[in-house]
Amino acid sequence: MEAKKSSGKQVVAILLLVIGLAAGVFGVLGLVGGGGTDPYEARKSVVMVYSYLQLTDGQSAGAMGTGFAIGKPGEPVEYIVTNGHVVEYGYMGPKVYAEQVSSAGVQVYFSAAENDYVTAEVVYYSASNEKDIAIIRLPSKTDKREAIPIRDADDVAVGDTAFALGYPGVASQSQQFNTYDEDDITLTKGIISKRTKPAWSSYDAFQMDVYINHGNSGGPLVDERGNLIGINASGAVDEQGKSEGVNFAITSAELIKALDSERIEYTMAGGGLSWTQPWFAYVFLPIGVLALIGGIILLVTSQKGVQGAPAPAGAAAGMGSGKAPARGGRGPVEKRAVLRGVTGKYSGQSFDLLKGKVVIGRDPATCNIVFDKNTPGISGRHCQLVYDPNEDCFIITDLGSSYGTFLGNGKKLTANVAEKLSTGDTFYLCDNANRFVVSKE
């Protein structure tokens, strides 16, 4: 009877431990991958961009706009995104006027009040009648700004609330002192009216009633959690040049194409109810801790009950020591080595690793776990995983992916160099949107 009670306790203890671990995973994901919770937090990515052109005959021109940083979360940033027409004087001027140019360039301001700026290099340019996107590289990486997460444009619906951040000229002209830093940013709010293509360009755009003005150009359009959904670009005006209240932002889909073409890293954010909501931490972490504590207590007490139980009737002390169980008896059950999806397309699904190596990527001809061909950040052959029964460990290898394979602690794997994982370790492809865990079940 005592053995049955102990066995029942063990079952409950295991269930509590499983619940605790699962809740802990969701809680941690809420802490590290939840993204922003306030659109104004996106200001931490925003900069002022200025381009200028000086000709040898004394003529000059300049343009001021807004830009924002992209890259990997928690890492110094190197690239700034803005509109093509914002950098046109500094980038296209020398190409058009050639020997007539005295000086030209593009500057990125972190704070005009502190004279904190750098001269940057344009690495991608598309004119205003095309995609109207420019990507500029800073002379060195900086932690003065944070990378903004990019949300899939297809997740954005008509009627969704949107926010524009930047340095509109009207606001700048109306105040006594312009600092052009994080605290000098103007935030405006509106809704997405429809998805369209403006007649004067070839880019995919969100039409919106969010107020933008000269100076907002190139700034981020974000959702209610501060995730980038577009680049503020243009607006309709009447014959006197006054705003009609119909404005346009280049969709994040156009930016992703440009970043992919230049092989520049960026961070994707989940839209709507994602697997990395910040409130997960507040709900699941306490549940996980309580379940783990209860499971451990039950497991310890059940083990004590088994050790203290009397030997079966007719059995001598030490009888059967070192002998195999009788034929037909139940020996120990060997656990399977499995790979389980935590977030993304394969969340909740498991794959048996005892059948051989598993290759993850977008190429259906060579991969066992196949992502859709347009999944951002996933390479054709991204990484592979195999279980080594001799050392009882898992071995993961990045196959030279474009955007990297990362361990749960954020370490990026070196291409084609094997790394050992233990039961319970996690890893992700490109970002937290595609996370897996290895375990024995």
C-alpha cells in the first residue's frame, strides 16, 4: 500500500515539475522577448538625419528628416533607416553635379544640443519616385540608440491604431530651442485607413490619418507596442500646399526587402497575441516557481516513502542484487531524445532525434523541418541537430546561415562548428520568434 501511495506522489510530482518548467519557459520568454509595451518607447531608436550640398559657385541646399536604428536587440547598432529623399542632397548631389561640388554629406544627430553627431555612409538608396528608402551606416557601432523590432506588414489591419515619431518642421519652428534628441521627438496618433500604392511612387504604402509634416520623413510608424510597421514618407496637399490629412507610410514589407538585399540583420516582432507577450512573465513565472517547489517536495517525500518501505514477503535482504529483472518483467523505460518547438510555426510540435540528424531551413529538398520560403531570417539550410547516445548530449551546428543560430543565452554559433547542448537547453534561429528546446521524454 505504501509503495502505491509513493508511486502516486511521484506521478503528481512529475506533472508539477513539467507544468513548472513549461510555465517558466513562457515566463522567461515574456521577460526577454516581449518587445515594447509603449509606442513612445520607440523614441530610443530615433535620430535626426541631415543631408547637405555645397557647390563651388556658392549655391547650397540641405534637407532634414528623421531616421531610426535597426539591428539585433541588446546589441550596439550600426545602421539607420530613413527616406531616400532625406539623403538625396548629400548622396545624389555629388553624382549629379560632379566637379561643381564643394562639399556634401549625410549626418546623423544623436543630440544637436550637445553637438553629438557623426557623418554616415549611404549603403542603400532608392529615389522618392521608387521605393524612397535609404539605409545609412554609422562610422562605428553605437549604444546611443536601440534597434527597433519590425512587425510583418501583413499583420496590420485597416483600423489599427498607429503612431508616428519624428521631428516635424512645424513643431521645430514653434518652439524656442530644438535639441533634436530623444526627448525632443513629437508623437502623433491615428489609424490605418487602407493599404495602397501612391501615384507618385512604386512603394507599397499604408494610407493613414496620422499627422506627419516636413521633418517626419524617414521616421518610424509604430503600433501600440512600439513595433515598426512603416516608414513615414509623404502626404497629399492642396493647391496652396496645405495638408489634406491623407498621409502615407512605406510598409515594413518594403524595408525588409531592402534589408535582405543588403544582408543587413534586423529583428522581427510578433503581431497581436504573440508567444512572447510581456505579461507572460507576471502570470507564468509565479505559477512555474510554485509548481516546481511543490513537485520537488512531493518527489523527495515519495522517495523517502519508497526507501522506508518493508521488503516484499518471502524476499531475503539483498536478494536479487545485481541481477536482471525476471523475463517478462518491466525494465526501465528508455526516454526518447526529442526536439520541441517553443515559439513560431512549430510551437508545441516535437521531432524524434533518435532517427538521425534533423536539418532545419527553407529548402524542402534537404531539410526535415521546413519553414515557408518567405520566412524572414531563415536560410535554405539554416542549422542541423543530432543526438549523440554515447555522450548523452545533443549537438547543434549552424550551416552558414545568413542571420545566425543562437543559444538560449544569446550566444551566436560559429558557422559549421558543432556545439553541445544538454537536456532542457534552448536555441533559436535569427530571433526569439523561432525558438526550440531539446529534451528527453
